[in-house]
Amino acid sequence: MTGNWIVGILSVILDIWNRGIDEVWSLLTENPETFKGGSIWGIVLNINGALQAIGYSLLILFFAMSVFKSAGGFRDFKRPESAIRLLIPFVAAKTAITYGVEIMTAIFKICGGIVSRIGGGFGGINAHLSLPNEIVEAIEGVGFMTSIPLFLVVVLGVGLIAALAFKMILTVYSRFFRIYMYTALAPIPLAAFGGEVTSGTGKAFIKSYIGVCFEGAIVILACIIYNAYAASTAPGLIDPGTSEIAIVITYLAETVFSLLVLVGLVSGADRLVKEMTAL
């Protein structure tokens, strides 16, 4: 764009942010089964399979607890409705443990479809940053002595943008790996469906997993809202009396503030999901 070294620094950090946004979009639309060639998914499947035996053992324990609590005596088992009422959760829990991976994958695909539909309707995340020509001209118009304090301001702004980009990517990666953890450990909480006493644990696990998957939709919406906000606050007419350094500082302050709003929404996606859907 230009040979000015301050412009070059800003261009590099904005490029880092844009790469981070592309990585976020890739993670939100990535299938856990194919991520990194499927090697992580293979480990998850092995752990899930190894824990199924423990899940079946817990299923029998929870079923026995439910039987002893709900049955007033052995005569109750002679009544078909009582036996069926106890056996239905047992069979459902057994099925959930056996086909837990398929069930959780289906839930992820449903939530992933929502993410793709929202993002696809707006052409992706569209939260990229570019250095406006007005800012480039303002920086190039700064003298050597004035460029020294301007450099310090730019370094501060660059550090904040880099930290925010790292925070956003870390948050989205954390969600993705939580999905792996939920799937790997699924047989144990799913076994809780086997008894009326412990079924609440299984329900809480499924609701929590749906909430984690649905966080992707919140991230997409946050990026779309950010894009609209950034477009409405883009540098327009600049007061001719404003100094070059004031123009640059104002631009950096507005950029950092808008990114703080975006990263704050992304970081609080789990809380927003709980508030909106009670998941």
C-alpha cells in the first residue's frame, strides 16, 4: 500500500485479525469428524467406546436405585404398567449409550446447519478490517518528530488488537474442543437416563451439549452485528482542522472499542445461550 513503516505495522496487525476471523469461520463450519484429518475424532471415539462399559455398569446401578425407590414391594412388579414404566427409561438409556456418538453428531449437525444458514445468508462472517485511505494519508502527513508519539500510540493499539484476536480465536477453539470432550465422556452422563432418580443429570448433559453447539450461532450473529456497526462508524468526512495524529488516534480508539464489543459478545456466547434458551 505504502512505504510508511507505521502504515506497514497497522497493515500487518489488521491482516493478522483478518486471518483470525477466517480461522473462526472455518472452525464454526468445520465438522469435528474431519477436523485435522479426523485424528482427534478417532481418539474421541476410542475414549467413548472404552467408557461404554462403565456406562452400562452405571446404567444398571441407576436402574436399581430407581426400582428400589419407586417400587413399594415386589407385588408392584406384577403390574405391567409399573414394569413398563421402569423399563422404558432403561431401554432408552441403553440405546443412548450405544448410539451416543451418532446422537451427539446429529445434534451438532442441526446446530451447524443453523450456523451455516445464518452465516451463508450474509456471505460469511464479514468482520474483516482494512486500513482506510484517509488514515493512510493522515499517517503519511505526519512529520518525523510527531511520528514518534504516534508510533507509541500505534504500538499500544496494535497490542490491543492482537490480544483481542487471540482471545476471540481461543474462545472459538475452546468451544470446539468442548464438543470433543462432551462426546468422549458421553456414556457416563447418558447412563443417568436409566433411572428416574438420576435422569435429571442426563437431561442437564444433553441441554448443556446443545448449548455448546448453539454457541456458534451467537458467534455468527455477533460478527454480523459488529460488521453493521463497523460499517456505520467507518471514517467519513474528516474535519479539515483536525490534526493527523488526532485522526489516527480516533481511528484506533474506535477500532479497538468495536473489537472489544465483538470479542465481549463472543466470549459471553455461553452465557447468552443460557439466558435466551435456558440451555
